[in-house]
Amino acid sequence: MFKLLTKTFAKWISKQQLPKEALKEALDELQKGKYEASLGSHLYKKRIRFLGKGKRGSARVIICFKKGDRAIFIHGFAKNEKSSLSKKELQAFKEFSKILLGLTSKQMRIAIKNGDFIEV
């Protein structure tokens, strides 16, 4: 199973106090069916804790997830930045999700090699 970050998401987490271990924990929970919201089109909203804080006041991440196949972190935001996604953002992420799920394993490996995705 591919467990990846988009390049943009990787830049965002590097600016946040968000350890990679928290991302792995979020994926484990998502695989067990624990998430805050299913947004449709294989998109899920998940809370992730900043260092030294609880999940409630920390980050929200959007993950494109297809069980047994791939999990790709595509967007993140702090709860104090905004409460949720706008309708335009959600529609754009749904379109992006369709593209990501349409990639073959070979295309995914090429994208990883090219630096478009970073492995968790």
C-alpha cells in the first residue's frame, strides 16, 4: 500500500509542529475506520495533534484513501486558521482525488521517484 504526502502537504507539515509519527498514527486510525468525516470521493478529514497539544485544537488533514491501495495526504490546516473546507476547495479536492486514484502503481512509483510524492 502506498502511504504518501503531496509535495505541497510536505511543505505545510515542515512549517508546523507536526511529527511524522502523528501521520502514521492517523493512517492506522483511518484504516480502522476512525475518522472525523467522510467527504466523498475517497476523501477523509482526520484530526492530527500538534506537538504538546491535544487533537481538538490542532490540525485537520484531508487524506485521499482507498483501503489496501493508497493513502495520500493532500491538504492540512490548523483549526484556528479555518473551521472547514469551502465548497470550492472540496470540489477541487474531489477532482484531485479522482486523478490520484486513477494513477497506476507504475505511475505512482515514477511520481515518487520524481519527488512529486514523499513516502510517509
